[in-house]
Amino acid sequence: MQILEQKEEKLLHRKEIKFKVNFEKVTPTKETLKKQISEKLKVEPELIVIEKASQCFGERTVEVSVLIYSDKDSMKKVEVRNKKIKKKQEAKKE
């Protein structure tokens, strides 16, 4: 597991980190990735949100974009707002 990019977002009380993860057999699930990231950074898995996990065809690597919050309250405030916005956008499309 290699950190490609790291950015501090103090206003939202979180860090945005991009990883490159190598794997042997099956593409890791989001839960597996959360566990690996929490062990590497010594953070609780509940404070980690995986935004995106993409794999290039034929390669045994996954690029993962992750948000790591400093506390649960900050996470709830921001993530709930994002879910509501997504629901509104989906409703407009229909």
C-alpha cells in the first residue's frame, strides 16, 4: 500500500488521501480496504469513507480515494449532506 497524495481539509475536519493498493488474487472489497487503511494509519475504520476505488484492466493494483474524518460528529454533518444532495439530483433526472 502506497500513499500517492495527501491533502488536509481543516474546514471539514478531514484528510483526503489517495492510495495505490497491490493485491494478489481477488480485487479487495471496500471493507477489506477500510481495514487495511485503518491499520496502516492507526485510525478507526468508522471514520473512513471510501469515495472511489478504481482498477485498471489487467493490473493487480487499485487506486483508492479516501476521506478520513477527525471525529464522528464532523463525519455525520458532511456525509449526510452529501447523501441528501445525491438523492435530490437523482429525483430531478427522473
